Amino acid sequence: MTRAIKVAHLFPELLNLYADQGNLAVLCQRGARRDVSVEVVPVRLGDPLQLGDFDLLLLGGGSDREQAVVARELFRYADDIKAGIELELPVLAVCGGYQLLGQYYELPDGTRIPGLGAVDVVTKAGPANQRLIGNVAITWDHGSARDHNTVVGFENHGGRTFHDYNALGKVIRGHGNNGVDGKEGIVYKGVIGTYIHGPLLPKNPHVADFLLQRALRYRGHPDHLDDLDDGLEWLAHGTVLRMLSIKTGDQGVTI
């Protein structure tokens, strides 16, 4: 019997800066190659959100203005989303979406855009002329892909995010959450929050499979995923590592 999961793509008309459609395409394609049906449902401003219908939430990135609009809308669902997260509902939150999961985003003038408060994360705007931009590589020790111990992509953010949770990974090259503490992203229960885009999943098939397995498990399906031929994906991944002068081997990452 085909396993089926459903993904809620939250506010795609506003949070669409960082190639979220690419992340969704990867999830659908990697599911289909294993007879896992992945249905994506866009949830736009004003739409109802029945969280019990979904097995994964995708919250993308937008400008400060768009994030302020989404923040107001998210409060309609805040209690349900927070409860779902505590029950291991998988969430992929990228850049602005990552910030919105937290307590607030503080603008340069001191104005605070309140977030969902689903995780104890705060973000403050950095200097206007000091955005954190460029290719990025971090360590990866989640899931079962021990032979692929890096995550790569691109970052472009002005916000500096701080928290005390487990990070998605330790920064090898790039800036990460804030350019100071060496952390990138967050992993909390079923949540992955990250500043890595470009988009994230095409060059990181192990992260895509991690999310698929979490979603399958959340729906009560067996979470086994057959191996795929990911030669092109790892070629793209390795290209970023070479651009950053990073080598990997049996003993992990070398620089």
C-alpha cells in the first residue's frame, strides 16, 4: 500500500524569497521514487489551517514587511502549531520562517515583530551594511546518513539569531545563526530551522530524507526509505565543498 503524507506550504504568496518550491519539488520527487505520495497544499492568508490534516509544515522566508504580515496571521494558529510541535509535528522553517518560530525579531529601530513563541529563539537585526552572505557548510550528525556529514547551501540574512537548543550543525565555513557562536540553525523535536537556502534540499538529499522519515513517522507509517541513486545531488553538494576548500573523508571533515 502506498504511504501518503501531506505538506502545508504556509503563505507562499508572501514567504517565497528562498526557493521553497525547490524544496517541495525534492520532497515530492524523492517520495514518489519510493512509492510515498507527497501532497503539497498551499495555505494562503485567510485560509483555514487544520493541522491534523498535515504531516509537515514548510515556512519560508520573506522581507521584514512580509514577515510582519505573516506574524499577525500566524497568531490565528499559534496555539495549534505550538501544540503540534510538542507532539513532534515536522516543520521546515527557512530564514524568515525560522525567525518567526521564535519569540521576536527586533528591527534596527528597536521595534519587535512578535513571533509564534514556539521555540525560545530571538533574532535581532545586524548593521545594515553587514549582512551575512555567502556559501555555507556545516556539520551534520542527525538521522542515519553518517557517511555524509555536511550540509551545504547559501545564506543571506541581516538578522542575528540566538538560542540554547541543539543546532542543525556547527559552522565550518560561513556565518550561521549570528556569525559569532558557530551554530547554524536549530533542531527541536520535529523542527528544522535554518538560514541555509539556495534551496536547501536539492544539494542535501540526506536532509530531505530526514524530513520525509519524520513525516512518515508522524503519520504512523513505516519510515523506511530505500536508497536512491543520488549521484547528481552529491556532485552538487561536493561542488560547494570544493568551492569552500573543504575535504571530507572517513574521519569526517578536514579543512
